Amino acid sequence: MKKIGLLWKVIRRLHFDKILYVFLAWILIASAMILFTEPGITKFGDAIWFVFVASTSIGFGDFVTVTFIGRLLTVLSTLYEIVIAAMFSGVVVSYYLELVRRREDEILSGYLDKLEHLTELSPEELKQIEDKVREMR
């Protein structure tokens, strides 16, 4: 659960949450437009399904657009999803880098704590620190 919270922080820091909200709004708006312009799509749920399938580039073929506006909205939905997918990979990389940085910070703070109390450490603990420093080189 802690990692999901960190992922959400990364998403918010990169303002990707706003992009996701706009994408959801796009799906609803495009669905409404498809519903009113396409004769073969008569239910709002079917329109949402069509826009979702078109934006994920799956294209099952159960619904097809025949009007210019419908086809334009389909192309725009597909292009928008490609941009979203590309941006999401950047968010995942940023999340991973944040995890690595935090882990390094925790390790470093542990070492600094031990160095501050160097005179209080046992010979075994000093040997462990020495071995870890040699591994890092």
C-alpha cells in the first residue's frame, strides 16, 4: 500500500493525474458525440465501449463509425491514447527512480548514523562496515 501511495505522489508531482482526468473527460465527451453522430450506436454504454476500444487500439469491430465526425473522433481517441501510454511509461520510470533514491537515502542515513557513533560500535560492526565499503568500490 505504501508503494501505491508513492506511485500516486509521483503521478501527482508530474501532473499526470490531470492528464488522466482530461482523458476520462475526453472519453465521456467523445462518447456523447459518437452517440449523436453514429446511426449504428444507439446506447451511451455502447458509445463508451466504442471509444474505449478505439482508444486502446483493440478495435473489436462490433461497432464501426461511418460518419466523418465519428471517424475523426476515433482517430483522435487512438492518438490520445498513444500519447497517454507513452507518458505513462515515463511515470513508471520516475516511480522506479524515486524508489531507488529513497532506498539509497535510507542506506546512507544508516551508515551516517553508525559513523556518528563510531566509537560506540563493536569490532564486529566495524568489520561489517569495512566489508560493505569494500563491496561498494
